[in-house]
Amino acid sequence: MPKLEICLSPELIQLYELKGKNVVVVDILRATSCMVTAFAYGIKNIIPVAKVEECKVLQAQGMLAAAERDGAKVAGFDLDNSPYSYMHDFIKGSTIAVTTTNGTQAIVKSKQADQIIIGAFLNISTVAAHLLASKKDVIIVCAGWKGNFNLEDTLFAGALAYQLKSTFETTQDSTIMALAMYESNQSDLLAFVNQSQHVRRLANLDIHKDIAFCLQCDVYNSLPVFSLDRLVAGN
Amino acid sequence: MPKLEICLSPELIQLYELKGKNVVVVDILRATSCMVTAFAYGIKNIIPVAKVEECKVLQAQGMLAAAERDGAKVAGFDLDNSPYSYMHDFIKGSTIAVTTTNGTQAIVKSKQADQIIIGAFLNISTVAAHLLASKKDVIIVCAGWKGNFNLEDTLFAGALAYQLKSTFETTQDSTIMALAMYESNQSDLLAFVNQSQHVRRLANLDIHKDIAFCLQCDVYNSLPVFSLDRLVAGN
């Protein structure tokens, strides 16, 4: 039986052996929700970079670029960190450079994995089906907030573990915790996430429409995966 | 209102500002449960050290010494990592050097705190009363298992937060999670902890009697606190 483990923060990633495994990176609010949306709208590539400066260099070379820090768009960039930014025709066939506070850092730290898959509630069943077909051990890497544990990414990890628990071993303590969190709150994910530090922190940035959108399951069947230096469509 | 935060693993401690705060270190199975028991039996000092070799040096100088690695007593030491080891008359007035896989490491990493307090279910209300009287911000540091999140220390953190939540701000995501974990399982802590990796890992070491003992609330009113290089009675 393959194993499913949950890494609660990128700061704990050194405790996990990533080689030979599928890693699912999740940053529900909002990096991976944006990526899943962008691929649903036909984007060709997303290049995740760790630093705002790298993102600026790619923009200067003519690429579309999106940079977020502390929940807000960085001045001078083309797109912000809302899934609604990606619901446009100009996305189709384009390549976009992206840097975010947490999500892109988690991708960069997961590069030793066999495959990195981008997960969100928006594509959760597509991710689960892919992992079931692959049969490899899985590590879900929660992007968290600046290294800290967060509720929304852990809730997603629990939801994904819930879909996989009859086929994967899910006996690690963090998985037991995340499964229980999901099972207690599955009837109203939004009410649960509304308690979170993230939502309170960003209340003044008027992102409630985004949050409600990001907590919907299976809106899209896109499957972004990391290949060489960029995200591409995995299905 | 003072703040209460929960650090889920010593590997995340660099994300917290410890200066000026009370830190509660918890390693339910079994380091801090042993320490609380030892002070209830009149021990004078416990010297926590990070390495087995340091512990051996202190033993060679004539001190009693206890060393645990991977849940088992290290050969050649006087005491093991069971609270029952400390329920003896010879404990009274003695000084013991101790090293454990997780608990003593968490103490060593918390030295920047204003005060380090040793917490366990065995003395939980005594710890809560001390924190209430002190009114300083609190960080509960879960010792975890080799850097990983664990259920039993998080459950204790939730139980302590539950006792303090009307007086302390408990809105950090890890605190919300731990509070919910405790509230869902408070009627049967033992059944919950029996699912944990720790219990499964140590099943062959016959520690079920210890585990049941360590999950009892308020057996003792001892309050070990760290002073200079050692634990002393704080009340």
C-alpha cells in the first residue's frame, strides 16, 4: 500500500524523503488556486520563481508576470493573486512568470520529487485520480504562511487524504489530524476557513469573493505539473 | 489581552519571538510527564542535556542519570523514561541528569524565553494557574518526534489553551486547530492518543501503562521551571 504523508510547512520539508515520490503542493489562498484556474483557461506555462527581482527580469523580457507579497499585488506587475485575474481570453497559450509569498517557495523547495503536482479544492478529484493511477507514495506539502502552519492548506490536505484513504496508508500523525479536521468541517469549509489568520489578515484587501471561490471543489479538471523549470498541463 | 501561541515542532521555533515570554515545553510521552512526576516526588534538580555523552560525563561525576533514545533506555544509565521510575524515595533531594530524544532538545532550544515551564497533563491546571497569574504572552512548544508534528503534544497544547482561552488571545491557526482537536477528544484522550504513531512505534516496548498514566489530568501540582542550567521547583 503506498504511503500518504502531509508536510505541514515548507520549513519541515527536510524531514521528508521526496525522491521517487509524488509531491502535491498546495497554497489554497491563493497561489495554487490561481494556477489551477489559469490552466483551465488554457495557459501554456507558468514559471514559478522565488524572488520578485527574478519575476521582474522575465517581465522585462516580454513575459506576462504576477507578483504577490503579503497578500497584495506588487506594483508594476500585470496580474494579481486572484483566480479572477486568470479568467480571461488573453491567458490562452501564454507563459506567465509568477512569484508569491508562500506557494512558489513551496514548489521551489519540492524539486527533488519525482513529480510535483499543483493541488487546490478547484481540481481536487482530478489530483486524487492522478495519484491513484500513479500508485507512488505521496507527500502533500502545505505552503503555509511564511513557514507557519495554516488552516486552509491543512484542510485541503485532509480533504485529499479523505479521497485516498482506502488506497493509501494514512497513519502519520499529521495526516490523522488533517483527516479529522476535514471530516469535522466538510459540510461548511468556508465557515471554518473564515476563522483563519489568513482571512483576518486580508480582510481589508476585500478577498472574500476569492476565498469563497477557492473553497469550491472540482470546478476544473486541470492538472498543472512541474516540468524542468515550469508548470505545464499534466493531462 | 496576552497572546497564546502554539509552536508545533522545535523545528519551527525560529519563527517565534521567545524573549519576554513564558514558554511551556511539552513532551507528553514521556519526558515532561517524568519531570513533573519527579518533582512531585521531591527531586531537587533535573539537568537536561542534549547529548548522551554529556549525560555520561555527569553520571561519571557521581550524578544519577537517565538517557532515552528512540523510546528506550540507553544501556548503562540509572533510570529509564517511565514516570514510574521516578516514584521512589531515593529521588527526594537528588539531582539527575537527563537526555531524551525530543523533550530535552525542546528545552535547550527554548532558552531565550523569559521563563521555561515544564507542562504535562499530570500538572496542567497548576501550569495554567501559573500562566494566568503571570499574564505574559505564552508559547507552548511541542517537542514532537524528531522534528515532526505529533498528536499527543498538540492535544496537550489544545487542552492548556482551552483552560486559558477566556483570558488569552488564542486566534493563531495552530491554536485553533489544537483547541478543536482537544474539544473533539476530551472525553477520551487515551483512545485518541492510541491512534498515534508514537504508540504504534512503541507498542513492543510495553509502555501502555505509562501512556494511560501520562494522560491523566492534575495528578500532581508540581511546577518544574528552568533556571540557569537546570530544572527546579517553581512553586
